Amino acid sequence: MIKNKNQDKRIKTRKINYYYLKDPIHKEINFSSQKWIGDFVFSYEMTRLLEIKQLGVNFRTFHSATHNRYSHCLGAFSVAQKFVKHFYSKTSKDDIKLFLVAALLHDIGHGPYSHVFEKIAPINHEEIGRRIIKDPNLNIYHLLKKNKISPDLLISVYKGECKQEWISRLISSNLDVDRIDYLLRDSYYIGTSFSTIDVDFLIERSLLMDNDIFFYKSATNYIESFLLGRYYMHEEIYDNKNSYIYEWILVKVFERLKDLKEKFYENREKIYFYDFYEWIVFEKDVDIHNVYIHLNDNNLNSFLWSLKILEDDVINSFVNSFFGKEQIEAHNFSDNVLETVKKQTQNINIDNKYLYHVQEKGKKNIYYDGEKNSINIYDSYKKKAMKFPISRISGFSKNQKENNNKIILVNKNLIY
């Protein structure tokens, strides 16, 4: 495990002498006019995200979905840059700096395989991100201080409590720089065209007014198309039933380790990256500075593979399935399928939670509620401001949901 000799000695950031990066979505991400942000871009805390897949375990289902959190954060920053260029003269330099760094660092707290890790460990990536930002033993805190950006003010942006309402809304709402980039990026890497939007067209039709961000009425159809694309991405990609297989595998491996704590501890010298992941098994708080900031997909994979040393049939069945040697099946749910599985497992002396699982898909409400998450529309002819009717989109998605929105996952390795 990587540890600093002194608690106040930070992980060094490499010095850079270039200020642009090529990107398949935004073509070129150029920060030559904001050279100060280069220190953040190439900080250890940011480059860790290179080793964390944006779509978590979805690459097991969609082979080309191997893009990472780092490229997404840079993409969100690039979209924020375009907004800044559009209304540069209407805001202060301090607000611009806050907005740009908030866009870049918004996912700094993600763990291995992104959102899936939050189902394994008792953490929230947003809370972890706040702890990273405020940790004086890490680079980000000192870079913020160096550039006269208050860590507390940055955190207020993520909490939606920033006095500059336009910044909070463009960082987290139903139409923000995060969603604009990840929907474009995910669509590109998966090979779909559900979520497309002309970013330049949208930004040209945005304005700052009364400390908030508005979009002209002429952009309404584009916004609606974008929101519908988000719904279809959830239906077809994010909630694809086969991706739930790999989420279930990871969750069950750690559940099994909690059942085998003593054996797990006894074999600690033989388990790769034991110190990185033992806090989950023993349900302790994570050390941000010495542990969390080094977690990524690669060392989690090594940890998982080395668990075979425990010689446990349950763990082996899941580990083999995760790395593609054997398969766990996903079936559309029906009472008949469930009854068949129950009959097949009734004489097996293994806890049913490791044999099968009924999973409800798409529980998360994909559209945010509340005033701070709304999309402001401005009718320039009537000189009138209004809210985009998000209920129209969310109502559509509810009506389109199938009556049977469940799947059943079956660990055939243990059953047959």
C-alpha cells in the first residue's frame, strides 16, 4: 500500500508543459487560457480516474464501453468552458474559476467501477469527494488555496447551496454540464445515438439573468429531445439486465467475505491489496489519504482474483463468472421461473442469497425534482420566464415502463 512518510507530505503532481488534450467528443480540450487548471487536471487525485471505468461493469455487456471517469470529467470541464466563453463578460473571474473547477472535480470521489462501488461499500462518492477536497494531506485542497478558491465554497456548489445559482444549476440539475457530456460520451462509446444534442446550439441560446441560467424558448425542442434520450439510455443501456449480473457478483463476493471474516483475515498475506479493501469487510471507515485515493478497477480486479486462495466454492463461482470463465444467467422475471429456481435449489446446502436474486430494474428516478433542479426557459417575445415542464418527460417514461420490470439472476455454477 502506498503511504506517505509524513502526513503533511502530499503526493506530488507532475509538471506539464502543454495545455490541450485530444478528445473524441469535444475534439480538443484546450486550457491554454486557463493554465492554472492544468495542476488540477494532472493531479494524482484526478489521474486516478483514468483507471476507473465510466460505466462501471457495463463494459462486460457493451464491449466498447471502456471509457473512464477522467475523460468524462475533462468533457464536463470542456462544456463548462463553452458556457463561460458565451457569457464571459456577464460574470466575474472568481465565479468563472469556481465554475470550471467544480465541473472538472465533480466526480473526484468515485471508487472502482464507479457507481457499482457504492453498492459494495457504505460510501457515497459525493461525500467522499467532499472529504478529498477538504483533506490538507492531498493536492486538491492546496491547489484550491493556491488559486484562492475556498474548499467550502466549492463544496457548497455540489450541495446546491452556492449563492451563484447559475453555477449550482449547471453543475447539478436536469440539464447540466455533467449530463451533457456523459450522455454524449456514453452514446459514442456504446455505439448508440439516443442522446445527441448540439451543444453549441444550446449554449448560443442560453443567457445569464437574475443570477441564474436560462435557455431561450427556441431551444425547447432540443432540450426535450435530450431528456428523452436520457430516458432511452436508461431503458436500453444503464438498466440492461445483463449488466445487473456483474453488479450482483461484486456485491455477493463482499457479502461472502463478511461471512468468512476469520478465514479472510488469516489469509491476509496472500490476498492482493488486502489493505485496500479490508475496511469494507470489517465495516470500518475508510482512510481517504492512505487507502481510498489509491483505489481503482485494476487493484480491485487483482484483489478479487486472489480471493481464490480462500478455496470457497461460493466465492470461486462468483469470481469465475466475473472474469468470464463461467456464467450467471439473467431471466425476465415470472412466477413460473421463480418457482422452477426454488425447486432446483431446495436441496442445496448454501444460503439462497448466493443462489439466486430477484432484481427490480430502474428504481432510480432519472429526473430530478425540485426548484433547484428545474430548467429555466425564457420567452424573449413575451419577456417572460417559465419552467420547462419536466413532468411531461417523466410522465412519458412512467407510461412507457413495462408492467414486469423485474429480472431474476441465477448462479447456475452452484445450482447445476
